[in-house]
Amino acid sequence: MPGLVKYFFAAMLLAAPAAHAADWLDEAWSDEAVGKTGTPAITLGASAVLLVLPAATLAEAHAQGVSTPDAVRLFLGRYGQHCSANLDLDRPHPRLHVQLFLQKPVALEDAGEHLQSEILDALKSTRTDKTKKLPRVDRLFAVTDAPDEVVIDYVPQRQARCVRPGDSVS
């Protein structure tokens, strides 16, 4: 019996990475991850996708053996909006162009002058009482200026039933 236990333990160790590989995707848009690494964003265009992905999320995917194109494809398949007039994610899109922007935490004082100016303008516009101090910025996430272009063969992982204005719903 001890030999069987050793075999079972060894088999579980070999299977553990495969079961753990999806964790980065499951956690990518969780409240905890967003608070630590920033909020992802997906914008669907007629012929391309803009994807903002926290650099830490992509690093976690890489650590689990997932390439950048596969991470983009899996992320878009899980979190992409299916009912969009711009790009129908319910059908395959071979050679879909994705503009990948990485998001990283940055200290306000280390942000570029242009970003600091944008942040200050935004903070000033939200103040209703001009005598109050500006709020403290605890966490700031900046997006890379130039995106990486990633080309993927997108195949839907799920199907949605989209209802468009004027469609019968019964």
C-alpha cells in the first residue's frame, strides 16, 4: 500500500501545475487583483481590439507557462463583451489584431509631467469646495504609451444570445 500512496502523491504533483494554470485568468479581474494591480479594459473596434492588461497579470500568466498571444486570447475569450455591434465575439476571428497596453503601478512623483498634469486637472475638477485640500492618491496605475500589437486566432470559448433592438424576444 505505501507504494500506491507514493504513486498517487507523485501523480498529484504532476497534475497540480495544470490545475493551477488557469488561476491567473480566474483572478485577473477579481476585486483583490484590481486593487493591487489595476483594472483591465477591453475596447472592441470594427477591425481590432484595444486591451489594457496589468503587467502583473501578464507576468503571472508567463510564470504559469502561458505565452503573451495565448494570454491575450484567453483573456479576451473570458472577459470580452460578446454582444457588441463593433465586433462579434460569438464567431471566430482569424488573425485578430489586438493592441496590448500594459498597466503598471507608479508613484505620483515618478509619473511623467503630462500624466501628473492630467491627474491634477482631474482632481481639481472633482472638488466642489475649493477650500478643501486635494485628496491623497494612494494608488496610481499608468498605462504604457505605445502598445504591442498581438495577432491572435480568436475562437469563442462560449456563446451568447444577443438581443438587438427590434429583435423578437419571445
